[in-house]
Amino acid sequence: MARGRSPGQEVARGYDPGRVRLAVPASHSALQLLRGARDEGVEAILIAHRRYYDAIYSRFPWLYSRAVVVESWRDLLAPSVVEQLREANAVLVPHASLIEYVGVETLLSLELPVLGNRYLLEIEASWDRKLSLLEDAGIDTPRRFSSPREAAEAGVPVIVKLPGAKGGRGYRLAAPRDVEKVAAELEKQGYRPGDLVLQEYVVGVRLYSHYFNSLVHGRVELLGMDIRLESNVDGLARVPPRLQEELGLEPSYTVVANMPIVARESLLARVLDYGERFARAVERATGYPAAGPYSLEGIVTESLEYKIFEFSGRIVAGTNVYTGLQTPYASLYWEDPMYMGRRIARELREAAEKGILEKIIT
Amino acid sequence: MARGRSPGQEVARGYDPGRVRLAVPASHSALQLLRGARDEGVEAILIAHRRYYDAIYSRFPWLYSRAVVVESWRDLLAPSVVEQLREANAVLVPHASLIEYVGVETLLSLELPVLGNRYLLEIEASWDRKLSLLEDAGIDTPRRFSSPREAAEAGVPVIVKLPGAKGGRGYRLAAPRDVEKVAAELEKQGYRPGDLVLQEYVVGVRLYSHYFNSLVHGRVELLGMDIRLESNVDGLARVPPRLQEELGLEPSYTVVANMPIVARESLLARVLDYGERFARAVERATGYPAAGPYSLEGIVTESLEYKIFEFSGRIVAGTNVYTGLQTPYASLYWEDPMYMGRRIARELREAAEKGILEKIIT
Amino acid sequence: MARGRSPGQEVARGYDPGRVRLAVPASHSALQLLRGARDEGVEAILIAHRRYYDAIYSRFPWLYSRAVVVESWRDLLAPSVVEQLREANAVLVPHASLIEYVGVETLLSLELPVLGNRYLLEIEASWDRKLSLLEDAGIDTPRRFSSPREAAEAGVPVIVKLPGAKGGRGYRLAAPRDVEKVAAELEKQGYRPGDLVLQEYVVGVRLYSHYFNSLVHGRVELLGMDIRLESNVDGLARVPPRLQEELGLEPSYTVVANMPIVARESLLARVLDYGERFARAVERATGYPAAGPYSLEGIVTESLEYKIFEFSGRIVAGTNVYTGLQTPYASLYWEDPMYMGRRIARELREAAEKGILEKIIT
């Protein structure tokens, strides 16, 4: 399905390609985006809530040419801000924190060029569409259950996920016999049954693969991998089993930090294939290319299957492990240090120079 | 409280700022300090016990301009060594191994410039003063108990720590009902009740933040983060619960290795604030600035609190993960590869060039 | 024991030292070998099974000057391939995947220069000779048991390993009382009792040390360390003990990924010593130097013993964590970014330039 010009592509028609800037919303992965822009000689405009501006970004004024500071989260993309960004020929880099602050609907109708595919963000916001996209792409995923009863009968551990990208907060792991109880508890807290996602909890090594789909270079690049550290579950491993039992400690999954990782080389056959399948599936589903960064988040089992349980249709925070650095995988494509923040800025610069900015935005 | 000239500041008055050298005690983080000095064109003098010199440092003669090799640990700062260092215009970099070898009293009265704040080392050496400093700084810390009975009644897991920085050796984790028994056992081994530290054992993701307080640039820089791997506790996680039980395996906490890590970006608000609060509290407590490197060691909980259970008032060994490399956080401040060993050498060089050496030593 | 010219040394007599190339078999660590060759200006010839060529290496044509693509694993070193490589003055880099594909016997009689010591690969292929070599070197190893009964009586956890390097697949951890049962199960699956290796399972922090024995520079360099992530065992740590029990989950050890790590600096005394002891023992055992890369794989206990349970007598895949990057340990020897793939290419280039190619091959 091919579609007409997106709102951002429409706006970009009036841009001066020689003076394109990057609009970087504070938090999430803003620091590497700012550093990356500087590495590529692209001017960056920071848009920040005052609280984060004062606490974090005001300490690094050399990383941006201008800061737009607002007093509330929703104002990050208030009309006056958008107006300023348009006048500055700015392309907005969306990330999970921005989506959380302003809502995906705001981004869908935003009259500003958005780096990558804004319609993919809409898919990402719905568990059902998100997992269906992976399945349509022909990517291996964990079993998904349509009801707590079905999950209980499967006899496998089940992870119960909540709607929205909250960095893993509130997720619950349940034994087969407990899954109905856990679902009932969450419903009492106000979640609708249809909003809970029930996935088989696959036991293995987590692997988050970071891709960059370059429309300028005509290839999907694998730029890195990371593993997330989550609280409290990664701390529980250090508490003796008897004590966990005695204190009634249950795992929780708030993302706290990330570590760099590389996969067994033969796994790259699947990793690279998944990255390209995903790009094709996104284009089929939205009518626009999956330009720019995305991530596939999965588990590798003992038989070396790679089961993707989630994706990020934009830059993922795990790429922060490489801020300012060369990454092991980027070194296969690029001579100089290349990390996601810089890769984005380079694509923007090159697309503008070649007059194909429209290709990498929506 | 402002104080007079420290012994090292007094000695430094006679130094030739154009010929300042770095004195690096063997072990701990010596290799990155030596490499860092070389990167900055600062001559380094290694002071080493023969055992480590022969086994490690003699293999890297290109990393130092001179080695002072002694036959016993205490002799590392024997009068003849100190005399040589003074004649060489040397500034001593203190670290945990040096403190263990020569004792903190030796460092307090040492007539040699010590990089950073030697009085902070004295505070670090006392659990009570150490934790009080964190509390005075307004930094969130785990609950501390004044007696095993009080700890037992709190109903939380408790970590029992021993006096002195022994790299975590001998620490014990206790369930509420066992904490009194564990304390009694340790007392039988000769520890005085008042010397044992009883802290709530917070479950979450460990995060060790490395700071550099630059008096030359007037800012506290966040240069990196790491996570420690401890034996046997990080190996126990790979032993099935039933087997741990059957074999009676209990966790122990000897630091063996370190891995690089980055935090969720929004956590930096707290991380940066803690780093600056700490610097102010040190200056209040000692009358001298917290110049140079230090580290805050904590746990991030599932609700994203960052609870600091300990600090290092000097270079921490976890910075070794970045030896010779750019670090993700350093790349926000520095263009070139910058890691703690090099940062120290650069500050020394710049302070000497600007004639403000006195500011960064005691 | 000194031996005559090896088959590869014989072939290399006809090589033009000014036109030496590197032959890199696909998979395992091929990507860093290719990138390393390019960094050093050494032409690389990729030899690949079509499946991996299409899925992985065809995406990186700039990393090699020629690709020899075959349709079956055994054909990787078919006579026609070997002939092509000889004509190209190529030196073959052996790795675990190549050995798995063609068998160690093929490599032993191969009439092509093999980087490093091909006879060490033969020792590596036999558990008994492998562990004996470590013991002969005077390297600390875990207890080894000659029968399940003996292992059971030792009262320690036991890891049961299978013949061949299968990346840890199929290994079993057994409690003392279960070890005889586990061995019996494996025998029913067709393993001969004498082929099973019964080692004490040492609890602690895993540490894989990467060495490069340079005949050009006359030293054993420590170039890096890593830690392996294995499926499912590293995922089990995140499953509550009660749930592991309920679902009957048992650990398995398929290597999936690697992470960078650095050791406590004082441990380097042992790490460096082991690396040199190993080199000497290899030369005693085979009559040829242990030229080039190898790895010692062990556990550090809570009392800081470093017990080596295995070695790799060639490049180990864990070095992939540093592909294209400077490593913390390499920075002690080398100014520029240096990682194992590049180190190999540099040694080859330098040996050829100095006319001592024969020294670094067999």
C-alpha cells in the first residue's frame, strides 16, 4: 500500500536542505543524539521539560545550539514549539519518552517532519498490532495467549505485560497455576482484560538487536546489541533462594541500565534476516519505509532459536551503551566511530545533501 | 570550615610546576593511571612491591619513566621513597590498595602532595563517618541498624559488613531471623559489635557511578559507570536452587571483576545531583574540596530510587573497564578518548600549567 | 622436543612474503578477522559455506578481496580450495567452527600454512590431553574425576561435559547424589563412559582471558577478557526458585553471547603467569611454539584462586566483543585500537616483512 505525502513530508517541502537541523526531545537517548549531531556537524535543538533541563541537559550546553525549555510535558510539542522547529528546518527524532509525554496521537498528526516512520509508532503503541506485525514479518515470537485460561493450560511460565511502554514497570511473571490469579489482580487494579498481554516467558539469554535502515545507502545495518538490567529481577539472582521464599520476593521488570553484548557469530544469519524482514513488513503495513532506527528485542533459547517478544519502532535506549563510541557491529560498516545517535545525524545530513530528505521522514 | 595548608600543599610550594610527575602505587588501578599519564605527556613514577613488580608491572616498562621497587608493603611510602618522590616533584595518587598496604594514618601525615582530598580517605576508613557523610549530603541511603536486634525486627534482608575496605571479602547476607546469629558468629571471630555494619540489603540493579570533580574546569564530571562481579554470589545465580540448598552454599562478596554499564537516561538527574551533593558535603566536613575522582556505589530499586550504600573517596577500580578508551559518559564532556586515569593526568597537567596545583591536592 | 618442518611451513617456503594473504573461514570470529586484516592492509580471502555466505558475509563485500563459496561444510578445505589458497600465498586462521566442520585430522595433514600451532588443535580436541596440558603447565584446574562414583563421593557439584567443542551444548550440572544417574543417562544416549568429562563445578565469577603469543615481539600479550552468556542457565537466574522447581527447569549451557569484562588488577599476576606457562607447556608438548591467539577459560573463587577448566588453542569467539575497537588490556601494549583480529593480521604482516613467517605458522 503506497500512501500520499505524510504531514512531515509536506512540511519538509518548504525546508532549506542546506540548513536542516535535528530536534531532540530530552530524556531517553537525547545525549547520544546531541553528541551524534555534533559529530556530523548538524545543529541540534533540544526540547526539554524544565525539570530535566535543569537537572541534566543544562550541564552540557556545548551539545546543542538552542534549547527550547517548557514547563509541562505536553508542551514539548505545543504549537509555538512546533512553529519554532519548523522555522529552524528541524526534523524531530521520536523516542519512547517523547511518546509517553505527548501521546502517539500527537505525533501522528504533527505538522513537522518526523525522522523515520511515524505510523510505525502507532503500531508499536498497540500490543495487538505490534505482535501481529512481528508475526506478519515471519519473525519467530513466543506463544501468545488470548486468555488467562488458555495460558494456564499451556503449562509454561507466562509474562503478563501492561499496555503502553513504561520501561517494563508492572510486568508480572506467573507460573501456569497462578496466571489466572495474576490477571484477576491486574483487572482489579483497573486494567481491562483485553489490554493485558499474555506471552510465554521464554527462558534463555536476552538479546536486543539495534538496526538502522538506511534509505541513503540502501541497506539495513546492524549497529549494536545490548542487554537490559531490570529491577528487581536482576538483583533477585543474588538473593539466596530460601531467603527469596521467606521474604516473599517476586520479580519486577523496571529497566534501569544497559550493558553491551555481542552474539555468537552464526546467530547473525537470523539477526540480519529479522532486521530486513521487519523493514519489509513495516512498509507493507504502513505504506512508508521503515527508515532509520529500530530494535528487535528477544531471547535466544538453548537450541539457538531467537524469539522476538517486542520491538521498538524508533531509537531504543539500549543504544546508549555506545554513546560517542565505535560499536563492534558498526565497525563492519564504518571506519570511524559510529553509534546510533551519530548514524541518525549522518543519514539526515546525507539525505539533505542528496536532496532525498523526504525519503527518511514522515 | 576552612583549614590551613595541608602537608602536601606545603611540600608542593617547593615544586617546579613545569616538572610535576605522577606517583602511582602498584595494583588496583595503576595500569590505567600509567597509561593515562602517558597519554597526557606526564611522567609517571611507579612505586611497587617486588612481588607485583615482577609479576605484572615489569612487563610494561614503557608505561613509566621510573620504578621504585620495595620489598615490603609498608615500605611503599618509606622515608627514602617519599624523599625520592619529593625530589621528582611527584603527586601521589591514592587508591584502596595503597590504603590497605600503608594504613590511612600514614597518608594523613604524609609529607608529599596527595591528589585529591586526603581527609576524605580518613572518613572513608570509618563506616560510621562514611555513612554519615552520605546522609549529611542528602543522598538516599539504605536503612542502617544500630544493633542486630533492631535489624532483625525490621523484617528485611540485612548485609553485615566488616571494617576496612577488603574488596567485599567476608561480607554476610542474613535473613531477618538469622541476623543476630550471623553477628554473633562474627563477634566470635574477633570483630567488635560496634565495628560491624548492619545495612538493609536493597534488592535491585547495582550501579557504581564514577565522578571527577575538576577544580580546573569548575565542574563535577560523570565519567563512567560499572557493575562489580563478586565471588561467589554472581556464580551462585547459575546453580539450581535445590542444589544450592543441598550443598549449603551461602553467598560471599569478593570483588573479582567489573563490567561497563550505562543507566537509564532519566536517572542522570539523580546521579548528577548526588555527585555534586557529595562534593559539597566533603568540603563541609573536611575544609578542603573533594578534588579529583570518587565513586558512589548503590542500588536502583524497582521504583527507580538510587540508594547509595557506600562510596570510594578516590579512584575506584571499576574505572578500569575503560582503560585507554573513550567512555560513553566522558564523550559528553570530551572529544578525545577520556577515562579516569587520563582525566587525572590531564587535571594535574592543566593545574600545574595554570599555577593552581595547590587546589587539586592536599 | 623439536620437530622438523610442519606441512604448512613446507608450503610457505614457496610463498612470496610480499604478497601473503589471510584465509578466513566463515562463522565464529570471521568478521573481526576480516576487519582486522583490512586495518593492517592484509588482503583477506573468505572461505564460506553458501548458507552463511548468503545470510551473513555477502552483506560485507568490502571486508574481503575474494570469497570462495562452497556448497558443503567439508568442502571448505577441499583440494581445489586449498590449491587456490596456496596460489594466493594464504595463511589459514583456524577456529572452533572450522574444526567442527572439517575435523581436526584434516587440519593436521593440511598442506597449507596454518596460523599458530596446528598440533595444539589436536590436543584441544581430546579432553584428556587438554586437561593434562593445563596440569603440566602448572595451571590451577578444578578437580577431575575418573568415574561417576568417584565424583559422587567427592560431595561437590559436578559438571559433565561431552566430547568435541559444541559451544557448551549438552553439558549437565549434577548434584553429588545425581552424578551417577546423569552419567548413565548420557551413556544411554550413546556416549562412551570414557568420553564424558567429570569436573568439579567451581562456583565463582567466570573469566575468559585472551592471549596473543607474539613471536615477532617476543612476548605473550593479554589482549582482553570476556564472559559468556549461556542459554538457558543465564536466563534461569531470572526465574523465581519456586517456579524453576515447579516446572522442572534444569540448566543447560549453549553459548549465545559474550560481554566484555576486566579483572581485579592484582589477579593479573596469575593471569599473565598462566598465559606464559601455557605457551611453554604447548612448546614442550608439541615441539612447536604456541604462536598466535589462545584463551584460558576459568572461574575465580571467593578466595581469588583462578581455576582454569578449559582452553581454546586458537582464537576464541569471546574476542568478538572488541571487534574494531581498542580493548582495555590491548591499550597497555598498543597505542592504536588493537583487537584480536587486527593483532593476528599485524603479526602476519610483520612476520612476512621480517622474513620470519615460518615462526608463526605450522
